[in-house]
Amino acid sequence: MNSNFALLNNTKKTIAFINKQLINYPKSEAVLKENIEKDMYEIIELIFSYSINDVERIKIKYLKDLIIKLSMLDFYIATSFEKRIISKKKFESTSMFIIEIRKIAYGLVRNETKC
């Protein structure tokens, strides 16, 4: 249960950090901004779905879906950097947050498959 807390806690910190950046997105990039927001809320939903379920196969599915959403979020942040919406420093720090969450998720997948 400790790793679930770490996963949720790091995700909440990352979402709060990204939300501060979303304020500065131009109106012309509304689709990119909406996709980032949508994926952030889906990530939280997947974490709760993972922690509620008892069936190992379903838990692993939610973790893999979480990793996919994290990859998409990382892609959206990279696209924001390429379009010069966010700075290099914000891009690197956001990517580090996402990598940390991804490491925890991969550790949980390894742990679930061992059990």
C-alpha cells in the first residue's frame, strides 16, 4: 500500500505543477491544453481503479494503461516545448516528474507479476 501512496502523491504533485503551466497556454493551442488536462484526470482515475481492484490481471491492465497515459502526457509536454509554449527548464522538470511516476508504475507491474 505504501507504493500506491507514493504513486498517488507524486501524481498529484505533478498535476499541480502542470496545472500552473497550463494557465500560460495560448488560445490557439486549446486542443493541446485540453488533451493534457484530460490525460491528467484519467491518470488519477487509473490509479484509483488499480488500487480498488483485487484481480491481478485487471490491476496489471490498469497499470499498463497508466503507463500509456504517462507516455502520452510526456509527448504533449514535449510538443509544448517544441512549439515554444513552455521553457526548456519547465520541460525538463515536468519530464522528470513523469519519469518518476513511470518508475513507480513499472515497479508495481513487476511486483504484481511476481505475486
